[in-house]
Amino acid sequence: MGSGPVALPAPPGKACSGEAAGCHWCSLGTDQDGSIVNDELLASITSTRSMEIASPSQPLSSIPNRVHVHGTFTGAWGPLPNHFGEPVLGAMLVAGGAQITVEESEPGSYSALHDGPKGEIVILNALPGVWRGSPRLYLDSKSEILTVADAEAHFSKSGRELKSETTRIGLLRTRANVEGIVLSLRKRSGVRLDEKPWTMFAMHLWDGTHVVEIAAFGSSISGQMEGLRPGDRVSLMAAELGWRAGLPQLRIDNRKTRLTIKDSNS
């Protein structure tokens, strides 16, 4: 299971051979000299091979990744449907005067959520995100729930202190400002497990070194998005951070996220 945006092109020796059926983007890589190889598909979309990312945008590689948090569980529920309609376990974590929802990143990704230690606990390697304006923490197979004493022992092995390694839940970064070139686009519709209809618009954005999925759901899908084409350069302000299979998924909220087309390939 991955963690963080995917490097594209892949480092030397990490790319697929390109010989298997369906191998396209995964075969895009660099050789030992740093030259890009197997870039025929990329060349059909854009001639760009690197780009300057100016403030307030940030490189995709700096999207907030895993965090350690300290608090106490005050409630537990589930399995109940998440925003994808998938049954996941959830709980409420409280620290000081702040509280945050903690849930599995997908069904079965952390089935021990309700079976961990009681009282004050430390969650290691949680994935910070947000849904409809409310911060959340997502857990997967790389996450761990420990007692405070066990967490202190864990960090002391490498000469670190628990206090300096944890992030206050009220200070989690759950949004990102990014820009890059659109590599692919897709719109899908269906019916959720609870029989409610859903529509999802997704695109993959590349900033010259990494790629990330951008998603919009339902009423957040605009005509501007549907008019995008591969090769367009766009920027997104205040995109919501979510996670799928350990990989970041930036989500567009039509009330808070601003999409700007900086260079159209149409």
C-alpha cells in the first residue's frame, strides 16, 4: 500500500518494463542519467517535462502525509457507510477542547479500531483529511494505536520524544493548493450500496515530478471541469485532502475550492 503522491516519472529501476498489457503510465521512468524513457504517451499530451510551481501553489510532493496524534476515544460506531457508501468503522478522538472523526480509509483497512487500548492513546501514521469542511483522520494497515507509554518507548528507541513527534488535531493540514498539467479525465456514475445515485468526475494532475488524483462529486462537478482536456494546465486552491489505498485524493468542494485554467490545450 502506498503513501503520498506517486512519483512520475518513476526513479531508475522502479518503472514497469512496459511489456505487460495495460502498462502505460507505470512504464514512464528515468534512466541512470536522469533522462526520461518510455514517454510516448506523455509526449502525445504535452511537451512539458518540468515546471515551476509558484506560491501559493505547492509541489505535489509536499502534500501533507502521515501524522501522529494524541488523545482519547469518546465514542465508536460502525460499520456504517462512509462518503463512498462503503461500510467502515469509526470513532471520535478528543484532545483538549478539540475533537476529530477517525475512521478506516476503506472497508477492513483497520479492523482493530474498536479493539485497541483504552484511555489516553497515541495514533501513529494516521492520514489527515477533510470531508465537507470537517477534518478527519483515516487509518489503514500502516497505522497503529498505542498506549502513551508504548508510544514513548517507540520514539525513545530512535532518540525522539513523543511530544515533539505528535501533531495537535486542531493544527492538521487538510487542504492543498496545487497546480499542474491534466493527464487524464474520467466521469462515472452509479448507485451506492445504500441505493443512492452517485456521480464522480476524476482527473490526474502532474506537476513534472509527481501525479495525484483530483475528484469532484455530485453538485461539485462544474461545466468548467467537464470542459477540461488532457494537456491543460490548471491550478486548484483549497482542495480537500482525502485518501484511497494510501494514496492522496484531492477533492473539489464547489463552495471552497477554486479551479483556474492557466493554459488551455483545447
